[in-house]
Amino acid sequence: MSDLQRSFAKAKLAYLPQEPLLFPTAIAEKDEYGGEETDELQPLAESGPSEDSSSTSSTSSASSTDTIRPNKYYLENVRSNEIVIHHVYITPPAPEGPLFVLHHGAGSSGLSFSLFAVEMREALPSAGVLSVEARGHGETVVKSSDGQIKDEPHDLSLDLLSSDLSDTIQLVQAKLHWVRLPDIVLVGHSLGGPIVTDVAMRGVLGSAVLGYAVLDVVEGSAMDALQQMNLYLASRPKSFPSLASAIEWHTRSRTLRNSTSARISVPSLLYQGPAASIPEDQPWIWRTNLSVTERYWQNWFTGLSKKFLEAKGGKLLILAGTDRLDKELMIGQMQGKYQLQVFPDAGHFIQEDQPGKTAMVIADFYRRNDNRALVLPPKVQDLLKK
């Protein structure tokens, strides 16, 4: 290879995402709730020039400054017909701090909120972050009552996913020996939106839920998009020769517009397939088979707008474009029933493409709905007594 060819290859490789890092050990200390409090992420390796002109400060800072991954737990949930081992990432809140409960979308994982968690702790140092992984996603495992791991297809009905989320929050409370739940803000991206909205609607967490935020999903546009979902799934690669190629596909296809976030989240979406004669030839396959979830698609999104507007608590909707609003939400917006924020420079994965802006908006949303910050004027009879 000539010097010219070698220099050209090095320049080209500098722009490609690096191999992702495995989980480092987090440094922990006890907090008032009885849990272990950690900062977010361990240092990531230096990266080449970023392709993400629309991303926020975390895209560059996370690759060169100290950031820490949270504790990861496996929480056993024994039910009459199954045993669910819920996999979660958590950084507990400081005393009296809020807890942001994060739920990913279909086919994604808890690490899609990784950079968002870093930015949220910058915006609200007292905040805790709990990022959950749904059944059939990430490292969450479902077993039959006799302890055998269940193969696909998993039951991904909205009622069950919603129960999984509320149960997980209560399992975390027991695990960390919290006497009471902290103030909670539920945050759901894509499929996570209907799930957190359903939890808020059912009221199973009581007054602990201050509000809920839904990221880039509304009923009308979601139902329309379902008609094209099979075409999209058929068009994407079935497997990848390496994790680096999977990360590169996500960034080049603009599925993810933040290469730092892609290096963190994409590896958790895949697993290495059956052993080949040459280990290097083992393909990396999608961990979640979205095609087999088709029978649940309408169940996830039907009635979402109505529940979003009617559930108790503050309401925040963050979209990548105003064209995604349906009629019911347009009317609700004109009536001031919820807060709307639009990030036109982001793709569908708002929390990955623009983690800083997303964290800032949700932190401000929490502050507006924090009951302790509410100062009421004195009563008239109290003034007359003076």
C-alpha cells in the first residue's frame, strides 16, 4: 500500500464509529434512600471527528471527559405463570431528588438513554435515573414457572408491558430499601410512550408520579407508520459481520445521528449468532425480532392520544416535527392541556440525537411540576390577623 493510500485509509477510518466499550465498574456510595448512588459513565475512548452537527455537548464531551455508567441490576419478579428477570440501569437520586424513569422503544434498549442520563445529572445533580429494559429486549429474561427460559415470541401486549414497568419500579424500591418512592417523572420513547402513559393513567404509583413525557410518538402518525413497518424491517440488514459495521449502518442510514450514542447503544441491540467454523464469521443478529411483534402494533398505540390527555400529572410531548400531531392532540395543545416541544434537527431517536436539549426540556418540565417549589400566597384570614 502506498503512503498516499495509507493516509487516505487512515483519514477515512477516523470518521467511522469505534468499537463500543464494555461496562466498567461504577464507584458507589450509600445515599439516604438506602441505595447505591453512582455517577453516570466511565470515560469513553477518544473518537474521530463527529458527524453529528445537530447533537449537543454530550456528543463531544462524553468521548473526552469523565462520564460514568450507572449500576445495573437484575430484579426477579415471580408471577403465577412466569418469572421475569428485569434488567435495569439505575443511579439513585440524592435525598429529596426526583427519579426519572426511562422506557425505550420497540427493538431498542435501556442504553438509548445513556447520554441523556449524563446530561440530566448535569442539569439536576440531585436527580436519579432508572432506565428499564422491556421483556424481549436488552438483557431482560422471561422464564416459565419451572425456570425454563421462554423463547420468542414474547407477550408484548400493552397491559403486560405496563405492569412490567410499574412492578420494576416497586422492585427497585424494595431492592434499595426506600421507605417511599421519590418524586417520579416517567419518560417514554416511541413504544415507551404508550407504556408510561398507561402507567400514569392507571395510577398504580399514586401521588409519586409528578408527570410524564412522551418522545416522538402520537397515535395518528404511529398508526399510519405501521402500514410501512414491514417494508422498513425488510429493507434493513438481517445481520452484521461486526459490531463496528452495525454502528456504522446506524449512523450512515441516519437512524442515529449521534455517533457517540450509537457506540454506546447499538451493541446492546445485537447478539452473536450460532458458532461458525471460523469465529470471526459469526454474524451479529438483532436481539429483538420486531417482525413477530406485528400482532401487538395496533394494541400499543390505539387510544394513546386520549389517555395522554386524560391521565393525571403534568404532560410533555417532544416531537421531531409538528406534522406528527393528530387532531386530538392539536385540540389539546390549543387548550393548553400539555406542553409541546419540537426538535426539528433530531431524528426519531430524540434522546440519542439531542440528549442535552432533551434533558434540559425535561428538567425544566420537572421544575414546573415540582410541588415543593410551589409557593402559595397567604390566606386572607391570616393577613387580617396581622
